[in-house]
Amino acid sequence: MDIVILSADGRAVMQTADWDGDIAYGDDENRFTISRVGGDVLVRGMRWQVDGTPYSGIVDTVCPTVSTDGVTTVSYKGRTVQG
């Protein structure tokens, strides 16, 4: 499933299927973590959405991790937004 990456002002920047995610919606949880292998793509304040669904979020934290083999995985965490 593709996600659309948006700038902080809502302008589409790119679309990618290269991601993994954990998305929580509801009365008690409104958070997400999405990850992708490779360099930094998103910065704090940027947004993402899955076209045709109510799933989207705003990036609050960027967490790069370098594995022992030198591969960088970047995780993004933040608030989910429905609608």
C-alpha cells in the first residue's frame, strides 16, 4: 500500500510503497510509527497519508538507526489524524 508524503503545509512531496507501519486510532491511542530503509525523507512537522483511506499522521519525532551491517532504517513517530 502506498503512502503519500506531504510537506508541513500539505503539499504532496512523494509517494512510496517502501515503508512499514504501526498505526493506532481510537479513544485511548492516536499515534503511529512508520519506518523505511534509507536516508531521511521526512522531518518534524511533515505529514503522511494513505490515499483513499482515513489514515494519516503528523511527524513529531525522527529516529534513525544504523545496523551492524551499515544499513540505516529511519523510524518516524507522531500523532495520527483521521478524516
